[in-house]
Amino acid sequence: MTEHGAVSPLLAAVMDTAREGVWLLDADGVTAMTNRRMAAMLGVEAAELVGRPALDFLERVPTGSDGEELTLVRPDGTVTWALMVASPVEGEPGSPAGLLLMVSDLTDRKSAEAALIHQAFHDGLTGLPNRALFVDRLRHALARSARRGADAAVLFLDIDRFKLVNDSLGHSVGDEVLRVVADRLRSVLRAGDTVARFGGDEFVLLCEDVVDGGEALGLAERVAKALARPLAVADQEISLSASIGIALSHGAGEGADVLVRDADSAMYQAKDHGRDRIEVFGDDMRLEAVTRLELKTELRRALERGELAVHYQPVMALASARVVGVEALVRWPHPERGAVPPSEFIPLAEDNGLILPIGELVLREACREVAGLNRRHRGRPPLTLAVNISARQLSSPGLAGHVRAALADSGLDPLLLCLEITESVLMKDTAASRAALADLKDLGLMLAVDDFGTGWSSLLYLRQFPVDLLKIDRSFVAGIGTSPADEAIVAGVVGLAKGLGLAAIAEGVETAEQYFALSEMGCDMAQGFHWSPARSATDLAAWLETAWTEDLPAVPTSPRRSTRVLVADDQAAVRDLVKLVLELEGGFEVVGEAANGWEAVELARRYQPDLVVLDLVMPGMGGPQALPHVRNAAPAARVVVLTATDLGAIDPAVVNTVDGVFDKTLDLSVMADRLGQMFPGR
């Protein structure tokens, strides 16, 4: 301190050692003296403070002895928070000489408090508002909208398949992607709009004073366009899409939570409809949401009241046409709604955790029932039992214990129990799935991958899972006989199972044609309405008595099926002539026509024909060049070639790799006879 008025040097030295600021004002509020700490807080030299009014730095001069929190404004404009305790300085009797202020710097404490408040209401990764702050802003926005008669819109978006980014590139890259997404969302907002991150890959936008749904939809389209631009992160170019749900307030006084819930429901509808799309919440969704909420409550009561029932669908061995096992399926005969489809209540059970007690109920009841059937029919091969395991069950640490207890209580041989886990569930966390499956496998039971072909499993991962069966999804089985692509997928899965040493089982078999085709492919087992729907335990016992005594055919009778033909020739007249000859021969169906080799390859891949009639000379890609590609595209097809040149001039390599060579100018009728011999069962 260089200036202390009448203060002695010793006192001045003592005051300068104080950690707090000392600020002495005269009766007019003018600075009489300070110490160094006070001068530092004010950002000026101590000598410069003497003679300056306190109001140069304060909005007002404190008077209380209990302490007041005030801000100090420095000459450079920066603000410092301070706690000030004021004590009057006595002068002449009845006339105070001034005021002594003891000042503590609160800047660090205030900064910490501000940081805590920011953390409480903002996302730590992106800096965006979090759910709490968003909902608070939404409540205020809805109040303003109600007064003005305007609408507010909430957009709820979820990044499609974001888990793939984390799983393939790591969580650090995933975090950087989320930060980029946050920046892009900020860039498309209007002034006054809010974007928040609710967690994970979920972001929510608030738009006030929207004219109508079209304006909100326009914003959603800008968001989708901004996210669709490829982004470069960690030397990787990543393309993103989002599923977006929109909910409008319509000035009807909806609560903030309701509006967020509605936008969330619309977003899930967008995901259900294929992702990378926008859905606007409507009355139909509201009714669906209310129904779902009611069903959740009723499902809990149904579990408590024992309304859920276990039914059993027989599983057949295709080679012998004999029943070899059953699959346990839970059913809900609602007392008022009637039979509630599993597709409606199983997802609800997954959401609210009821799938765990439901799964335990099905496992215990099914093990008890099948073990009892096997004991009552000891003279017959024992039935196997398949039970579905949900995602929550697989991740539950007590799953192996529950299975062990169900086996022990029922007496069912573990070798007869097969637990089915869907392909998508296994791939959610491959490391955890492998560990859980290993624990189950230690019990001596079988494991199956359910709904195979509907997910995105890697063959490498599939080989690492200790599974015994691949179960072909019913959606592909339904296409047998009508969809060449589905039929090819089924044949591919059966072949894959054989190659991996696994059994193949098809579900949803409803026709004799499907049964025959699966048998021809070498599929091991199947189930479906062709034999029996899922039955109650009582009905199953009666059905088994009949099935065990009936003399069922070991191989189904083949339904008449046309030989499917692809004709490739650059001359339409020749194609028409080939079609006519095949039609006269009977039993052939031309499913595709190609004018060049490229088209022939593409149509062979699309239609998977039984026979390809291929012209040797065509523009662009001729028959010899197209032949190996056609073979790869439709490996099960037979191929014959047509030529208008001397047969002896054809490359022997072509002749040796096809099923016939015919002169299209002379002997198409001979070709028809030969093809009739090649396909006698058409």
C-alpha cells in the first residue's frame, strides 16, 4: 500500500497481509484507503483508488453487517462477485466518520456454482441443453403459444443404426460424430429455437410459433438433409440418416411431457416404417399410444392373475414326416379383448421388464409339460422342447440359474431343451452374447439362432457362437413357390447350416409345395399350420395320439411345378419362337427375356430360373462371355445355348460346360424334346 492517509506504516503493513480486501470510505462514500488485496480485486493500483467514489465500482454501497453479495465492475468492464461486510467508523458523537468494508472475492465460488448449474442442465459431450432444460423451455414456450394462439412443434430424432458406428469404429469416434451432429443441428435452427440431446443418439428440437405442420416438416427435411451430408471423422467418411418424429401443440394446451412423448412415438413409427423418414404424430398414433399404455397395465394384471397360457406347436422331421418336438409359445386370452397377438404384447413386456417373469413362467411350465409327456410315453422317442429367449433374458445374469432350476424341477433331460435367440439379439453385444451362450451351453442344452436371415449377422460371429440350429424366418418360407429370391435365401440358409455342421429348421410352413421344396433342399425340420397351429397342452396331447398312430408319408407328394425358363436372344422373333415351342411341349414357364448377356446375368440373379436358354451371339456381351456369370448368378440352373452357325465351329470349352447346344434355325423342336427329358418332373 502506498497511500493510507493517516494510517501508520506498521498498520498499513499489517493490512496488506490480510487475505480479504479492506476498503475504508469516508462519510461521502469516497475511498480513504485500501489494502493491496482490495486494489487487486478492483483492478487498479491502491494509490489510484484514494479519492475515488465507491460508486465508480459498485451499483450501491452496502450497509449491512451480515454481509451482502455484490458485483464489482472493474475499469476494463470485467465483473467480480464479492461478499461485503460493512461496519460504520465512529467520528464525532452522532456523526459517523465513514464505513469500513471487509471484502471477500466470490469469483471462484460463483464460477463453480455456474459450472454445476450448466452441468445440471446441459449435455457434457455436445454442450446442448439436456432433457431437464429442454422440458423447462418447452413449458414456457407452450405458455407463450397459448397466449398468442400459435403452435409449437417438437421434433424427436434418433440416428439410424448409430450402434454400428460405435461397434465398428469405437466410442471415441462415435462421440465425435455426435458432436458433429449437434453442430449441424444448431446450423439449421431458426433464431429462438432450441436443440437438446436427451442421451445416446437422441436429439430433440423445439420450434416456437410455427405456422402449420408444413413449416415443422420443412425444418425436419432440412435436418435430414444436413445429417445426410457425409462427414469425415478419424480418417473415416461416415454417412448418417435419422428417423424423425414431429408433434404439434395445436394451441390445445398439451403438457410438455405429452408433446415430447407424442414426438417420440412418431419417431418410433418412422423407425418401424423403415428408418430414414419423417412421421407426424396424429390421432391414430395417440389412440395407439393410449392402447399401448392400457395394455401394459393389463399385462401386469394378467401375469398376476395367471391369465397367460403356454401353447405348443409341433416340430416335424422332414425326412420321416414324424413329430420330433414342440415349440413353447406364450398366449394371452384377454377376457375382454379376446386373444391379444404376441406381436402386440411381447414388445410391451420387453419395454417394461415383464418379459423376465413371463419368460420364467413359460420356461418352467413348458419344461414341466414336456417332461410329463415324455414320461407318459416312454416307448416313443422323447420330444424336444424349444423355448424363446428375449434380449432382456439373455442379458440377465440369472438366466442360467433359472434354466438349471426349471430342468431340475421338471426332470427334463437338458439334451432335449433348445433355447432360441433371435439373430438381432445375438448381434447387439457379441462379446456378452458369447459369454451368455457359453454359460447356457455348459448346462448341456441346445441353442438355436431364431429368425435367421432377418438380421445382419456376420458369418464370422455366427461361427463363434456355440449354436446347434439355424431357424429360417417364416417370411422367407412364405415366398417358396412365389418368390425366387426368397426361395434362394432359404436354400442358401439350409446350405450354410450344412456347411457349418448345424441343423436347419423352417417355420411358417403352410403348404405341401413348401414342405416338398424344403425336403428337396435338405432342410432337417419344420413347423407350421401345414401340420398344426400352436395348441394348448390338452389339445397337444390329443393331437400327438393321432399323429403317432397315423401312417404319415415319409416324403410329401410333389405338386406339379412348371420349369422356370429364362430366354436370352437379341432377336425378339427368336425369343417368341422359343416360348411357343416350350408352350407346346408343356410344363415350361418363361419367367424372363433378355436381349443381351448383361440382361441375362441380371435376370438370372433375380429370377433364379431352372433353365437358361442362351444365344451365343448377342451385342455387347455374347453367350460365351455371359455363361460363367450366369452360372454364378443362378448356380442351380441348367444352361443350353442356341446358335445359327456351324455347330462344329463352337469353342469346345463352351460345349463342355453347357447342358445342350441347339441350332436355332433347324431343330427347336428337338430342343423341346431334349428339355422334356431333362426335366421329367415338371
